[in-house]
Amino acid sequence: MEQIELGGVTVTRVKEYYGPAGLTPRAFVPAGPEDAWHGGGAWHAPDFLDPRTNIVNTAIQTWLLRSEGKTVLVDTGVGNDKERPYSPVWSRLRTDFLGNLARAGVAPEDVDIVVNTHLHVDHVGWNTRLDGREWVPTFPNATYLIPKDDFDFWNPENGHRPLLGRGNQNVFEDSVAPVHRAGQVRLWEGGHRIDANLRLDPAPGHTPGSCVLTLASGTDRAVFVGDLLHSPVQIIGPDHNSCFCEDPAAARATRRRVLGWAADNNALVVPAHLGGHGAAEVERAGDTFAVKGWAPFTRYTPADGDEAQA
């Protein structure tokens, strides 16, 4: 099952890539306990780690929401044909993402809203597609909701020096600027209400403008957290940042706050990159958290053979 109902909102998982991220656990989450990645329970291989290579497995996926008659995409993955000289795993991919979106019943023209939780390479790629030699909006009728703090931070004209260094090279130019020039971007700050079910709120730390999307419909709750966490290792160890967090202290504080809210409100936590069942319910466990249960999406691992083709 790739689709669930949360109150009046339908949530569908749309795959782009499931496979190796090119990093070991120690490189990916430097402070995370190595034995947690290799243990049993909620974080066992092969969902999040290839035990043969000791390389982290990742999922690149878009969350498709249908709410109040609108079609909303949360993050747009890596994209095809993108030149990524300092992120070779994501360079010049050729995936069937648009085919997977079509199989979920959505054509590019049907999308009303695109949410970019932040502007890293693997969250904005399908904002645009290559048309001849030009990058054009993939979703011609959509409003792209982009946090203003991230737009300003990643705009090369502003001269910021991100932790990611050159890892995000070309991303703003080929995946953000074209939709902005097309007049399809709404820059928001402080919070943004999409509709009665969906709300965007700042969640800084991973990047300055990182945000979360909270779903509250009927008695159901969920929070789409982008890169607030990449692995269940960061649920049991919420102080363990990924190597990509721009502001480590803010990232830890935000992760604890959002996980605490999710635990207290029985909300599904939906990260951008979890393989397996894709999302989890969490509960408090003393000063930390634990996985209470997995979402009812079909469990998926890279062993099922859906890696992207370079």
C-alpha cells in the first residue's frame, strides 16, 4: 500500500530513488552510535543500511497530499539530467519519477502546490525539467512555497558559505531560480497556512529556512519533517545531527521539539528519506524517544531493485 487516509487528507508515497547514499553511518551521523545501525528492532538492515558495504541506504521520495480539492507535493527529490559535480550520487540521474507520479493519478498540470521543506539538492530537483536547453517549471500550474530564509541563504548572489560547500552547486540556478523567474514562487516566513488541514512552520537548524508541514484533520495528526531526521537512529538519539546540518545546536533543539510534539499528539512522523515503511509513530522514552509503530505503507528496501539509473 502506497496510500493512506489521515482525516480528510490522502497521503501517497511517490518514489524516485531507493539505494545507497554513498556514506557510512559514521560519516552520515557522526555522533550516532555505530551499534545502533547494526542492531535489530526499528533500525535494522537493510532498510537503512547495507550490511555488506556498511553504506547507508536512503529513500528519495515525494509525499503527495490531496486536501480540500488541492494536489500538494512535499519535496521534489533530485530530478533528471541535473549536473551535480560535487554530489556524484545525484548527478545526471534518469528516473521514472514522473511515471510514478502518473501511476498515482497525477499529471504535472494537476499539481496545485509544491512545498520545498528546504533547498538542498535532493529536495528541489523536480521543481524543473529540461526543455531543450532550458530549465522550465515541471508543474506549470503550481505555486511553489519556499521558505524565504532558505531562498536568501542559498541564493549565490548573497555570498553565503554553507556547510555543504559545493555540494549544492548549480541547484539554485537550475531548480529554484527558473520557477522564481516564472512567477510561480511564494516566499513565506514565520508560518504559512495552506488550508484548514495543512500548515507550514519554521524548523531551523538543518538549514536556516528548514520547515515542517503539519497535518491536522479530524483526529489524525502527522508532521512532514523533511531532513529533521534521516534515520531512526536520530529518533532514539535526537541530539545526533546529520553531517549536513548548518546549525547543529538549532537542529538538535528543533528535532527534540518536533519529536516531542509528535509523541504527545500521537502524530505520524514523515521524514523525506526513510526507506522501509517510510514513516513512524514515536513515543517518549525517558529523555529520548522510541519508535512506537510504523506507518502502514508497504515496506520497501533497495533490495527490491528500484535504484535510479545514472
